Amino acid sequence: MQLVRYVILAAIGGLAMTGPVAAAEKSLRPNVVVILTDDQGFGELGATGNPVIHTPQIDRLAKQGVSLVNFHVMPVCSPTRACLMTGRYNYRTGVVDTYLGRSLVHPDETTLAEMLAAGGYRTGIFGKWHLGDNYPMRAMDKGFQETLVLNGGGLAQPGDPPDPVDERGAYFNATLRRNGQWIKTHGYVSDVITQAAIQFIRRPSHRPFFVYLPFNCPHAPHQVPEEYRHHYPAKDFAPEKFPRGGHPMARRHNAADLARVYGMIENIDDNVGRLLAALDAMKLADHTIVVVFSDNGCQYHGGYNAGFQGWKGTPFEGGIHQFCFIRWPGQLQAGRRVDPIAACFDLAPTLLDLCGVAKPKQVKFDGRSLAPLMRGQAVAWPDRTLFFQWHRGDAPERYRAFAARSQDWKLVQPLGASERWDGGTDFQLYDMAHDPLELHNVAAAHPDRVAQLKAQYDAWFNDVTAKRDYAVPSRIYIGSPHENPVLLTRQDWRGPAASWGPSGLGYWEVQVVTPTTYEATLRFEPLPNDGQATFSCSGFSARQTIRAGQPECVFRNVRLSAGPGRLEASIRGKRGIVGAQYVEVKQVAGQ
């Protein structure tokens, strides 16, 4: 099958006109740029105390803007992204995890892009969406008018299309989706998506813009242009070069891997500088809100984690405490620090407030607008308790790997983030006013405080899980005019045996929109001997012989009934049954 349309990004980018922006645009609502990095820890910036990493552009932006000093995110990426886009806890949106069909935002959720578009904004996303690769969950289905996105949770994962990978790695010359069509890009992925964002900004328009620039870096695999890696020799990572407070950098670490991570972050910083320079050149800086933060805590690599306990994936501060800088020259005072606790689900109501865009009546935010605090207004701001939870599995589970955080106290149950959990409830309590690095568990000394936060957590859990059926995720539509063909990957399949490994065997929950005839193409690792392929969905089932060395097969005259269904595609060989790596379902023309 011809999956990819080879287009040079520079050529398509040339369609975005450049030149001066209409003066009328400056009188409208402010532009918005949200920059989100992937797996960058709080301590991996110069602005947050890292003495080794080179991030002058983000450091400068931090000085020019407001800093949310007690800002929090979810322990992993999809949940944070769901919170950002909806202003709601991710459990409400159907997003519970990062893969195996658990990161599909429910179509009935209203996103920040949809809200701003309704307020007159032109909207574009360039990078990692990670809330659904198929209709009706794609970024282009959820309010983004211009999209250049990668599939799944990152490059070099099963969501990638079945294309050859560049010899330097998947982060170079990647195949991405532009407005639903696969294109072959040229260059390092962070450079490519930033350039696309800049081209979108430069396009003449009388409307303000919302640019969402979610990098997939510095997420593993740690692939970076060589010149960046060489900026960080092994001696730079001597632990004595880093602050020793709290939970210090480990003596044993992988200096080569850290060099790649820091190089990826430095490259992001260069790209942030390019984007800010473009705003300056177009005289838009004073009329543009720029937000920068990361989606979860530091990935474990033995490096510097700002003295925090824990890493990505944990409800300790090392997993959920993040930097967040918001710059709006002339409107928000440079250098202001906002101390009250805040979280990723506060950003949507905050940006709507700053932009003067009304919240849709049907939307019920969990977050609060931080605009009064960011403006330094004297407003009543009662304490609140925020909740953070993540673990593997199809559905939320009470008490498993969670944190309940008020301004001064934090209750943590850190066990059970991985697939297996013994039901342990080892509650820990930290006095965050005096012990922000979580050095001393004081649960035994404050049983009443433990009970209070636990009761608040129970009420929250009951509330946010009450209206979703997690047994079946958001379904992928087959036969919709919005997407044909549909490419299914192991990113979104389900089932107890589903995995990203070679022996994985799963299925996809789908909704057949049009009862008609389809073709289904299966792609798989070639077998050393003859075998058999099986395809079934919505009342249709068929099998066919596949020959040794054959990488794909096509089922024709596939008649599917309308309605919900479970699509299964498997390969049987002498070593057993495994699932297909890709399934492409195409509605037959004229049927």
C-alpha cells in the first residue's frame, strides 16, 4: 500500500505566506503560544538551578515572565496533555494511561483549541498530540485547523507508520501527519516542527493565533544531532558540580545518555529562541502570551533532579513538580512569582481569561484561572487540594500511586505505578511548607491530617470516575468520511495479551460508521515458514494462507455491519499466534 506521500516540508511550508502581519491583528485578542517539552525534569534548566545545561533562551523567557513556583502535572504525558487541553482531570476525559488504548480522549470533551477557535482564533499544533491517532480523537478533529503531528506517544514507537527509519534514528527525517496526510519531513524533528510553527505564525491573518508546540524531546530514545551531544563531556556530570540538597544526584549515572538528553534540551532551547526571534521580528512579542512547561517529571537516568524525590511515573515531587513560565510583556510583570499551588488543568481557564474568551456553558473546569494571581491582584484565594494519579491498567484504581496536595501538606501512596500491584496502601505524609523535597514522612505524627487528605482523595476519586465506562475506550471510527483509510497500530490496541513486544496479541475497539465493503491490509513480521492470517470484525471473519517471507496480506470484499465492534488481526506460525503490527482498513470506492 502507498502509505506515505513524500513531500518536502520546506516546500509545503512555502505555501504559508510570509511578510508583514496586518496591523489590524494587533488590536485583537492576544496571540497564544504553548510550548510543552516531553520528559524534561524541573531541574533540567539553567533557570531552575542546573549549573551544566545550556538553556539561555528559556532562562531569558523565565526572567521576562511570571513563574508558577508550585506548579504540578500528572506523572506521565497523556494524562497531563488531557488536563491541559480540557482544563479537567484526565480521568474525566477517558485518558488513564499512555498506550494500549488508554490514551484516547473522549470525543465529547471540548478542548482549549475548540474554545479558542470559537473565540476567533486560528489554531495550529506542531508536534506530539498523544490523545488519539484516529478519528474522532485526532488533533484535527478537536479544534486544530492546522496540524503537523507524530503518531502515538513518540517517534520510534509502534505508532510510527511502517516506513524505513533514517540510519541516524527515527528523530531524523521523520514521517509525520500534516492535516491527516502522511508526509516525509527533512531534518531533526524538533527543528522541523518549530519551523512549521513559525511558518504558521507568519501567515497573514486578521485573526489572532493559538500555536501549540509540544516537542517529543527529550523523550527516549535519546537521539540528537552530534554537535549537541558533544557539548556535554562526561566530566560535566560529576555529582560535585550539582547542588547537593535534598535527594542529590547519584554517583552512578550514564554520562553518555545524559549528554544526549542535555543536548536534546539545548536543541529545544535553540528552537524556542528561533520562535521568540520570529515574534520579535514581526513585532508580535508584546501581543503574544507564551507558556513553557514540561509534561511530567524527569525520566530516570541517574542525573540531577533538583533534589526532588522520585522520577517520571511517580506521585512524588520528582514526578509531578514542574516549571511553568508565562510571558506577556507589558501585561504580566517580569519576575513575578506565584506561590499558590497550581496544575496543568489550570492553564485552559487561565488562558481563556487572559484572552477574554468565554468558557462554553457545557464545559465544567476542574482548574481555576490563575490570571488574578499572575497580575498581582489582591483576591481571595482559598486553599484547595489537588490530586495526581497514574498507573498502568485500563481503569483507575483507588489508592494506587496517587498524591493529594494542599498548599502545605501532601499525602502520597507511591506504590503500584507498574502493571502489578498488591493493593498496598502505605500512606506517606509530607509537610511541604517546611520539607518541599519530601525528606521526612510525618504520617505517624499527624494521623488526623492523613485521614483528612485521604477522605478528600476518596471524594475526588468517586467524582472523577463516576461518568466514564473504562471497560471500553473511545472507539476508533471505520468508514467515516473524515478518515479513509484508517491505519490501526499497536499504540491503541487492547486486551490482556496486548503489548508492544513481538509476541503481543490484541484487538481494537471500533465503530463501523458505514455498512459497506472494505479492504483490510495486515502488515507483520515475515514468518520463516508458511502460516495463516486471520481477520475479523463486526460479523465478518476470514483467513488466508501467507507464504514464508511475506510481510503483508490483503483481505478483500470485507463486508462490515454498522455499529460497535472489535477488530482482530492475527498471524499464526509454527511458534504460535501473534497480532499484526499494522492494520489498514479502507472503504472500497463506489461501495
